[in-house]
Amino acid sequence: MAVAEPTTPTPLSKAPQAPDRRPTVIADDVHIVYRVAGGTRGKGSATAALNRIVRRKPSGRVREVHAVKGVSFTAYRGEAIGLIGSNGSGKSTLLRAIAGLLPPERGKVYTDGQPSLLGVNAALLNDLTGERNVVLGGLAMGMSREEVRARYQDIVDFSGINEKGDFITLPMRTYSSGMAARLRFSIAAARRHDVLMIDEALATGDKKFQKRSENRIRELRKEAGTVFLVSHNNKSIRDTCDRVLWLEKGELRMDGPTEDVLAAYEEYTGK
Amino acid sequence: MQAPPHPDDGLTPAELAAKYGLSVSGARPPLLQYIRQLWQRRHFIGAFSRAKLQAQYSQAKLGQIWQVATPLLNAAVYFLIFGIIMEAREGVPGGDHNYVPFLVIGVFIFTFSQQSVLSGVRAVAANQGLVRALHFPRASLPIAFVLQQLQQLLYSMVVMLVVLLAFGQRPGLSWLLVFPALALQFLFNGGLAMIFARLGAGTPDLAQLMPFVLRTWMYASGVMFPLHAMLAEKVPPWAIDLVAANPAAVFMDLMRFALIDDYTYADIAPYPWLLGLGWALVAGVFGFVYFWKAEERYGRG
């Protein structure tokens, strides 16, 4: 449990008994259903597609995938929460719902401020240089031009993009996936977030960057945010999180202190 | 975690959320608040459109020269086909010598609307990386793309200026009318881009279809031939007015009226400024509200 810091500015609605148990994310029986077009068997040819359109058979074309089934939990300020589970268990989907990018089918997600989701699979704008992406990312997050200018060097230094030459002035499409992920993490981590969610970011960077980002996550937590981390690397979960949610087949299987849940998970996966 | 009983323990999730002022994640903000958020991101919008403009030709060796060369080559092709081969120059107000200014203005002004629609269709769909990674009012994207096209048009206007002077047009007070005409067209294009951004986010197939729709629109708007002269003997006058009242024709005619000496109000659709203002307001307001209505759904897919 995080220790209450006397320097933290306390909000107006401060509960006198427990200033340290302020919820930041509440998931209330969240269900998420994907509707997938083109997930049908049958022929994938143009004539087959035309045939389906002519015969108006939409039901056959769209399949439903129930990715998250009734997950409820409450996250508090200052917590770092790991999300574990086998591939396809709904971890990333749940994060997207918390970020407000994917409206839940049933149930609700309440958040304090705007959660930010940090994924590794896409660069920001591939055609633009890293330099431009830093500026645009900062502005898009709502930083002022002065703030961006002031933080620019920190962001570039933190990402370590320029350690092997002047890569920041090259278009992002020329970056390796690891480099792009590092730059994205650095941009998003430059601002204080109420809720920061990281999707496997720590697994992609090299050792040195992993260390640095773990430290940065600790700093972000001190600044009174909540951090969610999806990872298949139990070590990085152990190093950064104090609470773990275990999802399996879209259901919340376990929620508790890191050691307890990881022990059960490792037994389940047969380690 | 063995914590002592907490006063919050008996609350339902909704009550707990209300107590600490938590809001539903991803909910669409009210319209006025949305406009305020958009205003806060104005520097982002400006920086984004400038960056896109520069990235556009970053892989070409001549680089930014293409900003000016592309519209010029476009005008040259249409001059070759319509001015020389098909001799469409008859009927241009003031006589044949006005055909090249007429054509160049038409091509540049129509391109502004055309490109706004085309980039609008892809505005959200092609920037999913940004949309999924960061939170900002999504209307920033189509607006930034229309701004990019406006900047592109301003480059083209330099070419236009040279052409006008070369073909004997003299700068006059009426040239100042360029500014209100551009402002109205910008508003119109912005609305159009937002409508197509929402449609394109749901149905990416539109990117394949739109070039054909736009080409039809171009031929129906009198970009390279004067509508009045072309249609005069074939259809009744009210039909000509109807065709000339379509937004692309209106904005082209306003610009030609402003820049070409021999143009009078008799040569263009009746009430051109009112028509322009009407189109701008209808498209701008409807497009903005229509786009905002789906704000929470753009991260999907």
C-alpha cells in the first residue's frame, strides 16, 4: 500500500480518515464484444463477396467475439497493477476499455481524469521524423508549446534514440520496432498521467531501457497516478507491480498481491 | 492487503465513482466543452498540418518544389485537352484570352475541395496509431487536413498570381474579395472533411469510391469549361442556375469574379455570396455536429 505523502495536494473531496484510498479506476461488470467483419468461412473471392451483398446476408458476415466477460475491480491512487493471463485472455482489450477507446457492451468503467494507453504495435506518424513526433505527441496530449520545448531534450535523452547517431531527425518508418516503442513510451511518460496503461512496453526495449522505464514508472507512481502494466514477463511484473489481476478467457480469475497471484499463475501455466 | 474496515466498503461502484468525482471513461464531452478542448489543441492542429504538408513530398528528390509544380502540371494538362484539343474556350466571359486564368482558377479551387474530401476520408482511418495512443478531440484530424490543403492552395495561389498577370489581368480592389471567398470555402471544406472522416472511419471502402464521385462532381461544376456557354442551348435557364448553384461551382465563380476583370454578376449564379455563405454554414455546422456525435467510437477497429 502506498504511504500517504504530506506534500501531495489533497483534493477538495478529501475523506478525512483515508486520504490514501482514493479510487482512480472502477470497472463495474464490464463486458466487451467485438464484431468482426469478414470472419466467415466460405470463399474469400470477389464473386462470393458480391453474392453475399446481393443476397443481403449480413448475419453470416459478422461474427461476435465475447472478449471480456463481467470484470469488476477498483484501482486506487498510487497502485501499480499488473495484468497477466495467457494470449487472447482479454488483457489488452480490457486496457482499451479503461482508456475509453472501446465502449463496453454492458457495464461501465469510471475513471479519474483521462487514462492514457501506451501500446507498442504502432508508431505515431510513420512519415514524420522522430523530432516531429515528439512535438506532435506532446501537443496532442495537451502540453503547451513552451512545455514541449522545455521537455524536448529530456524526452529524446530518455528514449536513447540518439545514442547510436542522429536518428531523431529520420522518419519514424526507418526505426526498428524497439526504437519506435521506446520513443512512444518516452513521449507518453513525459507528462504526468492520472492513469497510465502500458501494454508490454517493457518487454520490447533492451536491458538498459527496461531499467530506465521501470524507474520512470516508479516516479510516475509517486506523482500520485495509477499504473497498469500488461506483460508476459513475470519478472517485470514482480519488479514494478504490487497488485496483479489475472484474466483467463475474459474472466477475472484472481485479484490480489503480486506474489500470491503470480504463484498461482505459475502453477497454472506449469512452471 | 489487510486494511481496517473502510467507510467506502458498502458503496456500489456507481456510488463510489460519484463520491470521488470519477467520470465514465471515453464518454463524449458536451458540444461546447468539445469546442473548448479543440481550441486548446489549436497548436497541435497547426503543427500537425504543417508536418503533413512537409512529409507529403519528403520522398521526392525535388522536395517542396512539387507543392507548386503539381497544380501547375494539372492546369497544363487540362489546357492541352480542353483549351487546345476540344476548344472549350468559347463562352468565357470577356473572350478567349481569359480562358487560361479561368482554367487555372477553376482547377486550383476545385482541387482544394476535392483534396479536402479525399484526405477527410482517410483522416481518422489512416491515423489509428495516433488515435489509439493519445487522447485529443478527434476533430483535430480532419481540421488539420483541411488546413494542410489550404496551405497547399496558398502555394498554388502564387502560381495563379503569375498566370493572371501574364494574361493581362491587372490587380484591383476586387482582388480583396479573394479573402472572404476563401474563408467561406474553407468552412465548407472543413464540414465536408468531417462528414467524410466519420463515414470513412466506419467504411474504409469509401477511399476507393470517392475519386469517381469527385471526378463526376468536377465535370458537373464547370472547372474547365464555362457552364453557361456549354449548357445554354441544351437546357432551360433554371437548370443552368441549379447546376451553377452547386458549392464547387459557386466557390470557383466567386474566385473568378474576384480575380478576372471581365466577370460580372450576370456571368455567375444569382446571389453568389449568399449561396456561398449558405453552403459554408450548412456543411460546416452539420459536419461538425455529425463528426462529434461519433467521437467516442473513432478508436475502434
